[in-house]
Amino acid sequence: MDPADGREGIYAAGPMTHTIYALVDPRDGAIRYVGQTVNRPALRVRQHAETARRKGPTSRKNAWLCDLQSHGFHKPDVLIIETWLGSDWAAAARLEEFWIENLAVLGHDLLNDYELSVLRHRHSV
């Protein structure tokens, strides 16, 4: 596992099940973050929550997760957006970007700061 990004299966050989998921605020049902994993999505969501608990509000996503936790929610809800079997990490990243960009265009206030800044830069060039 690469502890920096939680991609546990990145070194596995052959096709893996990729899941694009959304973190959803249990208080109002708002989609706040889009990610991908090759593990069980519930495990990845737990990792997000544990990282926020350990590091504190070091990003907008972590600040939101800390706020949830301060209101008695241990972790956000998860919504499975898409799954597929494959070994192409670049294709997985493009699909994640597709969902981030399209959900943002639809008006979802996503906390994917890095990905959104890359997409904005790409469209401004």
C-alpha cells in the first residue's frame, strides 16, 4: 500500500476491480468528494475518515470530515458511481476526472481541490 494515497492494490499484477465513489454528507445528501479505489469502497472511506481524525483539517476535504466527526458522524456515506475490471491506471484516473468535472458542472460543491485545479488549468490553456 502506498500510505500517501491509499491505493493498496497498485502493485498487484493483472486486472483489478476499480471503483469510482462519492463521499456524501449524511446530513443533507450532498456529494462532496469523488475518488477511486481498487479496494472495498467502505475501507477507503474509513481511511479518509481516519486520516482526517489523525491529521486534522489540513485540506478542505479533511476539514469537512472533521466537522462531520464533531457532529457525531464517524464517516460520510458512500455512493458507488461506477465499477469496472481493468489494469490501466491512466484510464482509471481519466474516468475519475470525468466524474469530478461533470459533477462540478452540475453544481456539486466538491472538495477535490487538486483535481479541480488541474481541470480548471487544462480548460484555461
